[in-house]
Amino acid sequence: MPIYHSLGNIPPKRHTIFSNPKGGIYYEQLFGTEGFSGHASLLYHVHRPTQIKKILDSYDVTPRIAIAKNIRPMMLKGLQVKPKEDFLESRVPLMLNADCTISVA
């Protein structure tokens, strides 16, 4: 049985148009940590939750392989990675192949 908790103004029915007092509408977002299954929260926003604020230039984040075809055991010191402001630049690939990259940030 789901547990409902409401805070603030909510519409009488879910997934309907919900007008705000300023003449616009509230935008709905279904937020869950397990995709479309499990517990989820229905959030209402003044602005669209998917609204794009700005588009920056793209750059290549493909990892560069230091030792090709290396199969010897290694100690991975992932906690010693220095943090950076940008989350894309902060990623440090530890292991990779054609299908998967394991990184820390």
C-alpha cells in the first residue's frame, strides 16, 4: 500500500493541468530512484524541470589508454583523485575496454 505525503498546494487529481495563482501552470515531474517502479514522488514546478538554461561547446572526453593490452594486477588508488569543478573533467578512467569504462571522480 503506498504512503502519501503532501506538502503545499496540490491538484485534486494527479497528472492533470494544475493552474498557479499567477495565471500560469505548474509543471509536473515524476521523480523516482528506480525508474518507473518502486516509490516515486510527484513534484510540481513553476518552471519546466527539463528547461535548458544554456548550451556549452562540446569537447572530447574519450579516455586515453596508457598501457594497451595490459593484464597484470594493479592497485587502483581511486580515492587519491584530485577533485575539479567540472564533473566531466573530474572523471578519471581506471579500467576500460570497447564496451565499458569504469571511472572515479
